[in-house]
Amino acid sequence: MSGKNEIRVCDKCKHTKVKSIVPKLEKLAPGVKIKVGCKSYCGPCSRFAFVYINGRYVTAPTEDEVVEKARKYVRE
């Protein structure tokens, strides 16, 4: 079940918007509780979209690409 997943996003990231990325991640891992707040990952965060998922920071140029890259780290 997706309750095993830990997903965090930064509300200060310039490359993602909380209002749009959270629903995409909830669709990716239904039932997951996504934590929103600064992740102290400001260097990469200023250059890329990122998601912290199950112990990994996943980065990509865009929000849609980072959600797609995060897909492989979702625990079933």
C-alpha cells in the first residue's frame, strides 16, 4: 500500500507549485500523506524541480518530469 511511502515537497521551490504538484503525487501514490515545507535543499532547489521520496531526492527540469522520475521510487 502507498502508506509505506514518504513524500516531501518544498513550498519555496521555484520550479514547482504546491497546488499542482501535490495532486500529481497523490495520483502517483494514492493514500500517501505528502509533507510540505522547506527541505533545506536550496542549491538544487533553485535550479531544478525536486521531490523527496522514500529517502531520495529526485530532480528534473520541470514539475511533470520530476513526478515521472519519482514514479520508480514509489513502493507498492
